[in-house]
Amino acid sequence: GNSVTQMEGPVTLSEEAFLTINCTYTATGYPSLFWYVQYPGEGLQLLLKATKADDKGSNKGFEATYRKETTSFHLEKGSVQVSDSAVYFCALTFSGSARQLTFGSGTQLTVLP
Amino acid sequence: EPEVTQTPSHQVTQMGQEVILRCVPISNHLYFYWYRQILGQKVEFLVSFYNNEISEKSEIFDDQFSVERPDGSNFTLKIRSTKLEDSAMYFCASSALAPNTGELFFGEGSRLTVL
């Protein structure tokens, strides 16, 4: 079946540090890939997405590139801020699936001033 | 900005009791979902709902679970006879009719604690 494996958390960084959260997937075929973020006290929000190989999704300084050869979609940001503290979820879906998302376990990020 | 709202934010119940979790999706959305996350585990898909019927459900969504859209605005998840293992955060989500964008809009979640 389809699955998503995320880097174990929690991750604690100082402000302006470089962030990488690893995400790899197992799927039959070519899914669309997503990063969702959950800020404290809020619901999950779409952060960025990529729908085909070599696509790069980007938003709010975050980037992730769909790598078919390594089945990965790692999230990166060059300089994190305290306001980036949240839980980050990698997810995938296929067309025709009623847009059911398969999520990773989530990675808690804390950014210290 | 439109948002998905869920109530209650936290419910504590005794094993065997019925629970109804409520959601108000974004008003022009047509697809509705329930997901859950047991503490420390992955967010898991339960069910999707479109055009007044279930379009997909997972193996978790057994006969103890049901969903309903009773009045055109609310979307409810009912657990008929709760078990300890139903303790989790339950997320409602909705999406507009768009080709495979995966852009679901989630509520803040309802935490269910079964004692």
C-alpha cells in the first residue's frame, strides 16, 4: 500500500538556522505530494505541493522538490523564524482517490529566538 | 477567511457511549472528510463524503462509525459505542471540486477521550 515516512521529531533549531525535514514515500505509480503545517491551536494548512517529478513546490520561504528517483520530498527552508514553530506533515494522494490523503507521522519543529 | 469549524474541541466520554462530532465545512465546498490522529501516530483517513453519500472509507471506518450531512451546513461523525482505542484527535476537512489538487482545508480538530 501507499505510505509516507517522515523524519522523527522533535526538531529544535535556533532562529535563522537551516531546516531540512526528510520525507520519503512508497507508492504504486506517481502520486501528488504535499506538505501540510499545523500551527498551535489551528487546523492543518496546505504549505506547498508538487504534482509531478522534478516539480518544486514553494511557499513562505519553504521549498520541496519531487524526486522520483529517490521517492523523496524533503522540506527545506534557508532561515527559520520563531513563527515557523509548528508540526509539519508530508502527504500524498492519487487522482481518482476522492482526494484521500496518506499522511506521514508529522514532525514537531520548535524554533528558539 | 473562510474556515472549517469543529465542535466540541474536547469531549470526554465513557466506553460504550455514543459520541457525535460536528463540523461546519467551508460553504461552497463539495467534498467532506474525516481523519483522525491517535496520540503519537499518523493522521489516518476515515471517510470521504460527496453528493450526500460516502465516496471512500478506510478499514477503520467500521459499522460503529457513521457520517451525515443533516442540514446542508453541518457534517457529523457519529461513533455508536465508543471504545478505548477510539481516543484520538478527529479532524474534519473540506475541499472544493477541483482536479486532484489535494488542497483540503482542515478544522482545528476535536479531541475525544474515552475512559
